[in-house]
Amino acid sequence: MTETTKTRSPEFRLAAGAIGGLRQDLFHDAFDYRPLPPMRTDGALTRRLSERMRARAARTPHALVGLAALITALIGIGAAGGSGPWSGIEIVLAGLLPALTVAMTLFRPVGAFWMSMALTPVTAVITGGEWPWVPSMFFSHLVVLVVVAARTRPRTAAWMWVLTLVLGTFLENFGWHYSSTTGPMAVASAFALLVVTVVQTRREAEREVTVQRTVTAVERDRRTLLEERTTIARELHDVVAHHMSVVAIQAEAAPYRVENPPPELEQAFVTIRENAVAALTELRRVLGVVRAEDYEAPDAPQPTLAELDGLLANVADAGLVAEKTVTGAVRELPQGVELSAYRIIQEALSNTLRHAPGATAKVEIGYVLGGLGLRVVNGPPTGPVKPSPGAGHGITGMRERVAMLNGEMTAETTTDGGYEIAVFIPVPPAQEPTQSETS
């Protein structure tokens, strides 16, 4: 079986795939119940309607199919006008049944196509009109093709057109007629199905683009978040490494500060130093994991709030006038808090330079008993705002730093068109040293 499959030609596989597609589209569960869903009402025009009108607009396709069925019935009744024993049958066959076939597309679209194909020769024979599609069947079959093509896939539209052409060609050889409607049906149906297929393909492409944009936006946000977390991890590495280095140095020097220390104490300090050195080694490995390819280790220590005046001088040289206000008793904070506070203010001022050219900024730092408060607010831009090439990392990085320290942050526009960033970072109060520690 495997060798036979491998020796089959591409043409054979193509034909087998086409036959399989025909069976899947038009024969498999052809008469299943598939009601026509309501139309979407989130378009540019329907969004402006009231809620009640939008509910009615959602039934527009159903109304159009119903109108087409009514027109089909009127065409058939008008063509079958007159008296005679066959007039009633002609009205039913040429008017009511084609209209019923059109209405059937609302619930069983593929079944309506086969019903229309079967009704075509019967109507032509009974009414004795144009061959093989009488006027009512000509119109109804076009409507059926359009509705079914709109409800299925482009491949189904191609199969229906081919089968319609095959039926018309076959009936031309087995009927008595002076003129044929197969040519007009082939042209009209090809044009109608082409329009439906183009519209359907365009809508499908728009849906795929929308999905792709959504996926891209989610991935971009996720990548931005990871990049910011990596940056924070690299910066905090220096802070943690400094603390561990101090622990190792103090553990090594502690035995010499005590006269005749017991061996147990010396061994304890040796163990502390070894653990601190081991922790430093692991920190370097972690830094190697999160280091970017273009990362360069900083030559200077990580900045703190004590260096904020230098930052304000730099942004002043760039054209941003920033005023600093400090409230409360200034005290030394943990290095991680100092670094995060500095970076938040730095990013907020950078955003002001990018998005509010010509504006002024205020930087407020509040030392309170329970932590540190930051507030950076800028006025509206007074110059033209150029498109920013950044990826929107600023606010994301601030929130990550604040969340890492269990703080709170708000970022919103002000009433005058400016922007305000407010942050509170909890800092436990420093414990007073005991008598034994000071002695």
C-alpha cells in the first residue's frame, strides 16, 4: 500500500483531492440543518444605530433572502398566467417551488442547491418554456448559488458552477428547444460567484489580519514585559552582589575583631564567608543567563536619589525644565528602593521629553514613615509631537519596578492635557540598634 501511494502521480493526487473536496462540500451531510446566523453589527455604519435598530439590522440577510423568494414566486406566477388544466401545476412548479428553494437556503443551504438542480428539468418540461432554465428558475438558481457560496467556502462556489454547467450541457442534448439558457446562466452565475468569492476572500483575509495583529500585540507586550524584567534583574544584580560582598568581607574580618575567639565561632564565620562567595558565583551565572548580547557591565555603581540633581541637569540641557520638591525627613533607603525610584523618575522625564516637547515638569519626593512617595507631572506639549520610535517600555518598566517592591502606581492624563505618574513604595522603618550592637 505504501509503495502504491508513493508511485501515484501528482495529477492523480490532485484529482483525488478534488473529488474528495467535492464529496466533503456538496455530498457529506448535504441536508443538515444549518440556520443562517445573524449579521454582525459592529461595522462602521451599524455601530451608529440604536440597540433596537441594530437587533433588526442583524436580520438583514434573512430579509433579503425572503425578498428574493417573493420575487421568484411573482416571476413564476406571471409566466404561468392563463387558464387550462396545467395552469395550477405550472404556478406551483414555476412559482412556489422555486421560491421555496430560495427560502430553503436559510436552513439547509447545500440541500437547497440540490433541490434547485433537480427542479430545473422538471419545471422546463412541465411549463414548456425556455430550456433548461425558465425565468423563475433562472433567477432562483442564481440566488441559491449566491447564498450558498456566501455561506460556505470559495471551493464550494467553483464546484456548484461546474455542476450547473454540466447540468445545462446535459439537458441541451435531451430536450426540444429553440434557444438555450445555459450560456446566459454560465455567464451570470460565473460573475455572481466571482463577486461573492472575492468579497468572502477579502473578509477572511481581514479576519486573519485581525487575529494576527492581536497575536502580535500580545507577543509584543509579553516580550516588552520580559525585556523590562531582564533589565531590572541586571540592575539589581549589582545591588545584591554588593551586599553579598560586604557579608563575605565582614565574615572574613570578624574573627580578628575578637580576642581569642572560640574555634566554633571561627568556623561559623568561615562558613558564612564560603556561602557568601558561593552566592556571588551563582549571581554571576544568573546574570549571564539574563544578559543581552549587547549588554555591557556598568563602570559606575547603580544610581540613587542622591544623584537626582545630576539627572535634572541633564534633562535641562535637553530642553526640559524640571522642578524638584522634597518633603519629609530625608533618610537612607535600601539600595533597591533608591535605584527603582531613580529609574522611575528618569523614565518619566524621558517620556516627557519624547511626548510633551516644550512642557515643564515637577518632581516631588516625599519621605513618609511608611515608605517613599514619588510624583512626576508634566504640562501639555507646546511644540509639535514627533512619532516616537520606542516600543512603549516606559510605563511597563515602571509598573514592574513598583510591583517588585509591593508598591502602588497610577499613570494618567491630567485635566490640562499633561501627564501624571504617582508612585508609593512601602519601606519598613529602620530598626534602632540594640545596646550590644553599639558597644
